[in-house]
Amino acid sequence: MSASAVLNLQKVGFTIEQVEALADFMDTQGASKADLFKETAAIRADLEGAEHRLETRIIETRSELRADLEGAEHRLETRIIETRSELKADIAAVKADLLKTIIGAIALNAAAVFGAMFGLAKLLGH
């Protein structure tokens, strides 16, 4: 408590004992500028520590996500290559089946034509 505050209290009728008691009470209740600076510094240090921990965690998370993404890309590329190979094999099998069907149809048509020609030749007596 300042000297001018003590004088003002005495002027309004406070006894010296009352002023001292009030001063002691205020000393235990109030924080000094030094106390406030000390607490502010402690809070700032806590915030800086939290910020550092968060920045570190962000960097770690980014690295983990990049690794996960690279793994997913690799798996997808592998699956695309496998699918292309499967489709090429399926297309080749369909082409082979289609070729067999066409050759079979041509052979059947040729046999029918030759059979008709021989039948016609037999009817005509040759």
C-alpha cells in the first residue's frame, strides 16, 4: 500500500492498526507487477512448448500421410497393371474363341456347298 493511501485512510478516520491490517490483507490478496510478469512468462513458456509439440506432431502426421499415400499409389498402380494384363488375356481368349467359331462356320458352309454340289451332280447324272 502506498504512503499516500495510508495518509488518506488516516484522514478519513482509520487507526494506524486498521491501516496496517488492511495493508497486510491487500498484500496477501493482490499480485504485484513482478508476480504478473512472472506468471505471464510462465504462460508464454507453456504456450511455446505446446506450439512446438503441435508443430512436431503436424510434421510427423504429414510424413505418415505421405507414406500412406505413396503406399496407396503403389498398390493402385500394381492393381492397374494386373487388371490390364487380365483384360489382355481375356481379349486374347475371346479372339481365339471367335476365330474358332468363324473357322468352324466356314468349314460347315464349305461342307454344305460341296455336299450340295455333289448332290446336284448326282441328280444331273454326272
